[in-house]
Amino acid sequence: MNIIKKFIKKSIKGFNLYKKCCRSINLKKRLKNASPSIKDLVNNGFLILKWEDVFNESHKESELYKEMKNEAQKLNFTNTASYGSLKTNYLAKKYAQFESIKDGGLLKFCYSNEIASLIYQFFNSSYQIMSLDYWRTRAALDDKQRIASQNWHTDPEDALMLKIFVYFHKVSEKNGSTEIIKGTQVGGNNCFRKFPFKNLTGGYVKKSIIDRYENKNLISRLNADEASILFINTTALHRGGYGIEERLTANLSFASLMCEYVPRHIST
Ligand SMILES: [Fe+2]
């Protein structure tokens, strides 16, 4: 009986892997219908826009920006310590477990016509919200080791996903700007995974893989001014949040309708 159970389990695992490998991300269609900036995002894996470019108003005049920044500034490490993961050591999240953002600036931003239409263009389809957060990243001491997502990795949720960061101050190497390797996302020209595993994503990678890209100058550091809006396909190799000063951002995460992960506002 045990042998049969083991066989069935193995077969299901194999079938799921096969399904993931065969999964389409509709690259051609998405590129065909995209504006030049979204095309850049699809091809490179990231895009940096200014608040002004997206919302057609200065962030200094924007009520929405002020509301979001205000909400973000209330976030502190004591309130989110219950999040209970390795990340707690360096990252405070608005979205602690069992806490859901149901109103406020973050939700208005997410559902604004300006942002929602850009996300829709990227997916070329409807999409789902995985999480809406504010993040406060703790300053790392010089001698401190990188932990969790401060190391090079790809995100596991879906082969087609998008994260949006809003910077509430200037972000540079000092406060841990995200680094990303251009074109390494699923469907990208520089993806390190080879056929038939090209559509897989998730997990940490060895230094030898990163070394290959270092020589080709493909690593970009996402430094930007206050009120920049960053669009990142986190199936690309990336790492972040390691700096000697704190960083305060909004962090919104989206995936395709095929994503099998449960969005974080649903407790199971
Ligand atoms: Fe990540």
C-alpha cells in the first residue's frame, strides 16, 4: 500500500512540475499590446517612473502621496514583530499576519486608474493582488551578514508576477536599494534557467551564477529619488534591503490569475 501511495505522490509531483514547465506567460501578446515603457519592463524586468509621470501632478501637491507617506511613517518594528519570520530581524511590515489593509492611501493607490491600467498592461489580462504593504527596512551594521531576501533570489509565487515599490525618500546604496539582474526574469533574454525549466521561478542561487552576470555588467542598482515608482518583475534575480540607513517604501505585489499561492489577506 505504501509503495502505491509513494508512486501516486511522486506522479502528482512530476505532473505539477511538467505543468509549470509548460505554462505560458503570453510574452508575444503582452509585448504586442504594451506601451514603450511597459515593453521596457517586460524586456528588462524593471522600470522606474516618477510620481509626476504617472499621476500628472507633483508628489509635493499630491494628497494621495501625502496620505501614503503618513501611513508608512507610522510603521514601526515593535508592531510587526509578531510577523515571526527571519525577515522580522530587518524588515517591519504593515501587513503583519491577520492584519489586512482595507482602506487608506495604499488601497487608493492600488486601485487608481493610473496604476491599475499599467498593471493591466503588464499582465495583458486581469490579475490578482497578493499583498499590499508598507516596509521599513532596518539599517544593517557594516559587519552584519545578509539574511533572507537580502541574498540573490527569485520569488516563488508565479511565473508571471509584478511588484511595485514607492519610495518615500531618496533611495541609494546607503539605505539598501534593490539590485536586479537585467533580463533574468521568466521569459527574459538572460534567464539562467535553461529549457525545459525556463518557466520556473523561486529560490536562492549560488554565487557562481551571479558571477556570470557580473562580468556582463547586467546588475542594476535601483537607486531613485523620493516619490519614484518602481515596477519589478521579481522572477528576475534580485536582492535588496541591505544598507547602513533605514529605508521606507510601499510594497505592492501582484500575480497572474494562474498563481496558486494564496493571497496574504486570506487566512487559511
Ligand atoms: Fe524577492
